[in-house]
Amino acid sequence: MTEAGEGTAGRAAAVRWSKALAAGLLGLAGLLVAGTAPAVHKLDPDTVASAAQPAPVLYAAGLHAVRPHQLPAYRGPADPGGVVQAPAPEDAAAWAPLTLPRHEARDPVRAAAADRPLVVDWLRIDHVVPAGAPGPLALYLPRVVGSAVQVIAHDGSQWRLRWDGTDQWREQWNRPVLVDLGPAPPPGSRLTLAVGLIHYDGAETRVARIWIGPRAELAERAGSRNVLQQVAPPVGSLTFLSLGLFALLFWLGRRREQAYLLFFGSSLVWALRNLHYYVDMPQDRVAYDWFWWMTNASLSWVMVLVYLFALRFDARRAPWLERGLLGFVALMSVLAMPFEASPVRTLVQLHLINALVGMVVLLRLSWMAWTGGSREFRVITASLWLTEVFGVHDLLLVSGGVSPESIYLLPYASYVLFLAFLYAVQVRYSMAIREVERVNSGLEARLAAREEELRANHERLRVVEREQALLLERQRLMRDMHDGLGSTLMSSLVLVEQGRLDAPAVADLLRECVDDLRLVIDSLEPIGHDLVTLLASLRHRLGRRLESAGLDMQWEVQDLPPLPWLAPPDALQVLRIVQEVLTNVLKHAQARRIRLATTLQDSTVQVLIEDDGVGFDTGRSAPGRGLRHLSQRATRLGGGLLIDSAPGQGTRVALDLPLQRGMPA
């Protein structure tokens, strides 16, 4: 594939990835928004369910009135089943009409009082049981914010406690309420219930619509909402933290990649931000305020760290923006501290400032992404915009602009950032793989060129070595022929010119010259360092001559190991030693039998030549020139020569050769 084709395929793959990720993010947003909408059909309380209804119908509670009820001496939860003091249902002056959802804003004057009491807002419910209503029944309240909850029922004469949630005082903001009402009464019966919202005077409270219906259906709905509000956010946060730990390990191996360290910091602070999903709120008021400051102020830290993380995926740096973000988060952390003089005291103020700053930063990031940003930078920017939408939704939910029946979407931003980070890592991994492949391809090409160059150099070196070997061999042959054959021919020529040689003597000299030439030729034969093969070639050359002289040749050669040092020059020396000994036998020994044998003795190979001739006295006879030459040749081979003879007892010549050159013979 060409480079252009690879680039087109890479861009197409990137587009597919971007579309898939965008579809996933939009699907996640749609799923979360759909999860906040009512999942059942709402009917008027006075409407009777049709007998043909295929599934149980949930009924919105008939809220007739509300009565703020002050408890000057509220001492904690009431006893289950005990009597509760509340206005009687028939007291028309005690109740006023009410619609849900209900949002009571914070009263700054009453909330600032040092000794403000606990109060109870009673929400009375008159529910007429429709015909065909399946039982048992239950009461379902999706969300209550700022209050503890009690549910009471009127037995005709007084109010009695049915469910007490005051132990969830601090956590009730995100926990749905499900109260079992027991078997369904006969159709047309009236259930009189009241929901008590217990809170400090002047505090902000919010309550969603109340539902009454079949317990099985409401339990399923409460379970689904509990998953959305209590299970999914911490799971996403822990998943985010797990990926952050992976990014930290990667950063420890590559300290220059600051994006991974920032991602780890974001996941860690995000886990701190969602700490209220894992632990119960502190009971102490001061500790409670500081706990909420820590979880809420950490949202600014998360926002800044995520933006710094996103900036690391663009080649253009914005130091002024980074310094501004760090200054902003430090300032917000101080301004939001839980002191009376702090200018940012409410959660709405903190979320509003974060949303405004976040929108300004995202506009800057969007401009950078539009004007030359990388694919992963664009995807991260898009995910941050989706996170900003979640944050604005939660701001409206906190401030009352969105019904309290909705759920908080910002905790799900961890899933969005998780997917965006995986995409960015995938893109970088793919780019790294392509870069490695490109580098490997270049290295392979350079390596192939280098190998070709080495092969060419090796071939040239082999040619040079072969020429040098031929030159050395030619010089050796010339030297051997000059010292041996040339010397013999020159001396023979002088004797012939002087008339001192007859025809038989000339023939003998010429025969010696031919034998010497044959020795040179035999030494060039490829014998593989095999001494036995070398001796066999000599036997073949001299066999007829020995037989014509009437000598019986006894060949007792055994197999011997190769001699690594037995190159052509050394082979020629061995042949000349053996030939010289055989020539002396022919000329002087008057022998009838010659024995040639080889033996292996430890680290030495021995070539033994024996004859049954007249012999000589080695003690009285002065060593001739030929014998000295034999000893010198044996010494140059790294071996030794031993001559044993006596008059009338023949002669024995032993040539000892080492198996390895340098070893004693």
C-alpha cells in the first residue's frame, strides 16, 4: 500500500472511531436523560383503573394540603407505630392546597439564626383506592433534599408512624424512599397519609412527586433509581480511578508524558469529589460543613486538572491559560470555605462560577481544536462539552430549575472521560505502532543495504584471499622446484656438459627429477589433512619402481585421525622424508623387503620404515648431508626422526609427527 493509501485508510479509521465515540457519548447522555423521566403513566387520583388494564397502574398521590409544623423540642426519631403529633385531617384551617414537585428556597434571615429550631412540614395525602387495584400497596418518593423523612398514617382518630427515615438525615438528598403500606383496602376506601419533612428552620428543601401503587412495581422503580443514584456513580468513579492508576504507572516509566500524571490527578480528585457516595456524612455540624466544602471545592480541582490534561494533547501551549486555571482553583478553594464571611457559601454559587469559567475555557479549547487540533484533542474537547452540559443540568437541579425527580448527571462524566481517555490512548498507541513500523521499515532497508555492502566486501575479500593464496602457493611451488628439481637439473646439466655422466646415470638423475616433480604434484592433492591418503599416493607413485628393483613392499598402515596442521607445504615435507628414506634403501641397503607402518601413540603419529638390508653402524658413520636434511625437515614439521641400524641387521627409520602442532612429538 502506498503512503497516500495508508494516510487515507488512517483518516477513514479515525472518522469511524470519532463517529462511534460520539454515538456512544450521545447514547449515554440520552440514556441518562431518559432515566430521569417518569417511567409510569400518571393518572388523576380519582380515576379508576380499567379492568382491561394489562399492567398495574401507579397513581400520583392526592396531595391536598401542607402544614408547616414547628417542633420546639424535637428529640429524634419517633417509635415505630407510635403516636405522632400532627394536625388532624379534618382541621381545615391547618391545611392549605399544595402541588408537587415542591421547592422551598433558603431563607437567609431564618437560616442565619444561631438557635434555629427543627421544624416539620407535613404533606397530607388522601388516596382513594380504585377498583381492581392490586395489592399490597407502597408509597414511593424519588427524592427529598434538605430534610429527613417520616411517613405517618391516620387510623381514624390519630396519626401513627409507618416509616421513619430520620437516621438518614445527612444522606436523604440522594436516596429514594419506599414505604410498604400493606394489603390494598377495599375499592373506594380512603387512605389518609402524611409525609413529614424534618429540617432546620429556613433551610432549603425540595421534594419530588409522591407515588402510590402496587408495591412490586414501585419497588422495581425504586431499585432502578437507586442504581442510577447510588450504584452507578461510585462504580464510574472507581473505574475512573483504576484507569488513573494505570496512567500513573505509565507515567512513572515515561516522566515526560505529563498528560498521564494529570489524568491520574483528575481521577484521584474525582474520587474525592464523589466521597459522599461512599461514606455517611459526619454528624458533627462543623465536620459536616467542612466535608461538603471538600467534596464541592474539589469539583473545581477536577475541572482544572481535566482541562490541563486536555491541553497536553495539543502541540500549541497556552501557559497563560494554565496559570489562570491554577489561580482560579486556588482562589475558589479559599472563597468557598465554610466561614460566615466567605463570599461563596452556597452550592449554587460554586456550581455557577465553575460553569461560567468552564464554558470560557471550553470555547478556547474548541477554537484550538477547530484550528488544527489533533483527533484525540477534538474528541476530548467534545467529551468536555458533554461534561459541561451535565454540569449545567446539575446546576439547574440544585437551584430548582429542573424537577427534583431528575438525577444528577455530573457523576456520569467519569464514564465520558473514561471513554475519551481510552480513545486518546488508542490513537497514541496506533500512532506509536505506525511510527515503530516506519522506523523498523527504515531500519530493515538500511540493514539490507548494509548486508549487501558486507556481502560485496566479503566477496572482494575472498577474491583477494584466493589470489593471495594462489600467489603464495605459486611462490612455494617455485621455491620447492627451484630448491629440488631445479637444483638437480642444474647439477646434472653441468655433469653432462663435462662428460662425467653416462647414459644410465643421466637416466637415474632424470628419474629423480620426475619423482620430485610428482611429490610436488601429490602435495597439492586435496587429502583433507589425512596422512594415510598422503602415504597411499606416494605408494602409488613408487610402487612400480620398488617392484622393478626386486623389493617386496609390506604396507601396514592403520586409520589415523586427521592432522589439522597438514597443509600442502607440510605434506610435501612428509613426502620428501619418506621418499628420501626409500631412495636410500634402493641405493645403499641391498634389501629384499621394505615395511612401511603407521601407529598412534598418545599425542603422536609415527611413520615407521624398516628394511632387511646390510645396514650400517650409526656410531661410526658420520651423518651425511641427506640424513641431516631428513632431521631438519622433521624438526620443521614439529616432530622428530629416529634412525636405528646395525651392520647386517637392516635399518629402521621412525618419523614422529604431532597430532596438534605445538605438542611434543
